[in-house]
Amino acid sequence: MSTEVETLQCCPILYSERLALCPIQKEDAERITELLSDYETVYMMTYAPWPYTLADSQQWIDYVHWLCSENKGRFWGIYDSDGVFIGTIGMSLYPEHDRGELHYWLGRLYWGKGYGTEAAKRAIRYAFQDLRLECLDVNHMSRNLRSQRLIQKCGFQYEGTFRHYVKRFGHYEDVKNYSLLRSDLV
């Protein structure tokens, strides 16, 4: 069985009020590349390369399919109510610890519209209800205040700051870490 078929089986389509979260597919590579050809979007991401190429998208899709096939991740494309692919959301999984790490990004045209928060809340519900995780964590670069607001709206608790944790475009960046426990949702 191909990893793409396995991904479709392990990542159910999730719906929220305005969004559909659909498993990442190879056909998404061009749209991912288009959205990540914007420096301002990639600049806010912790690890995406610049410039971002179609080969980067294809490699990332293969990687998330592998993660799913090994029960080490779930990743979705975020689609708005018009069926337009606007970003991705997912989580790395650490099943031996009942823990996951949330990851997301949106194309810049879709910032500030509440899509990220809506997608994150839906993915969080899936993580705790369907995957039965005990803990979900998330990180953002300190300068990414939009991401910080999203994380806080979702109820994550601030854990601490990793100073000079990543080197991006020649500069060391501090990264803030947050966690959300199953018991936090009660």
C-alpha cells in the first residue's frame, strides 16, 4: 500500500464551521509552493527553507506521509469554505508518551481572519478525543505575535523560552514553548 493511501486512511477529513481539514496529497505540492513563495510567510516559520521550491514541497509531503504510516504524525491541508487550499496544520506524534506537537502555517493572504485559530481548535479536539493524547505542545518564534495570539486563544499554557533556539536567515531566534493538557480542557 502506498504511503499516500495510508495517509488518507489515518487522517480523516475534519470539519469546522468554515474549514475542511483534508489529508495532504501529492497534488497539493504546487499550491504549497505557491503560498510559501512569499518570504513573509516563510520568515515566520521555524524551519522552512528559503527560497521554497516545488522539490521542497514534494519532499515535505513524502515526509508527512511517512510520519502517518509510522503513526508519528497527522497532517492536513486547510481549505476555506470556497474549497481553496490556504495552509496546513498537523502534529508530530510521540505515542509512547501520549504526546503530540502542533504545527501550522497559513498563506499570508489568510492571516488575521481567524482561520488558524479555527483549524487549530479542530485539530486539538481531534488530538484529545480521537488520538487520546494527554499532552499537546506548540512552539513559535518570539517575534511571531500572530502565532502567540492563536496559541493563547486555544488555551495553551506558556512553559518557557528557548533562547537562540534556531538560526533563521543568519539570525538566532528565541522560541517560546506552550503546552495543553487533556485536563486543561475540562
